[in-house]
Amino acid sequence: MARGHQKELARQRNEKNASNKSTTQKGTAAAGLTYQCVICKAQMGDRKTYKLHFENKHPKNELPPELKDVHA
């Protein structure tokens, strides 16, 4: 069992790793999601995925103009 100085170093190392990991992953994920569905507000990374989502989840609605030229 770690005591004293070793315990403090381990705690600092764990806090540093946890904070870096969560902010890096969140920032990277948010940067990749550039398209947002106009109906359900779901976020997608590219136009092809957005078109597939729209066709499958909202078949009765008309495609938005930015998806009309996308080939899925």
C-alpha cells in the first residue's frame, strides 16, 4: 500500500490523466460533429451519414436542400 509521498504522487498523476483524457475526447468528438438534423437535432459527422439518417428516421419529410446533391 502506498503511503506518504508515493500516495500523493499517485493521486496527482491520476487527476492529471483523468482531466486530460476527458477534455481531449470531448473536444475531438464535438469537433467531428458538424451537421445537425433539422428535425430531431441529432448530430452527424458528414453529409452522407446525415442523408442516410434523414432517409431512415424521417422518410415522410422532404430532404433539406443541402442533402439533395449527396449520393449515398
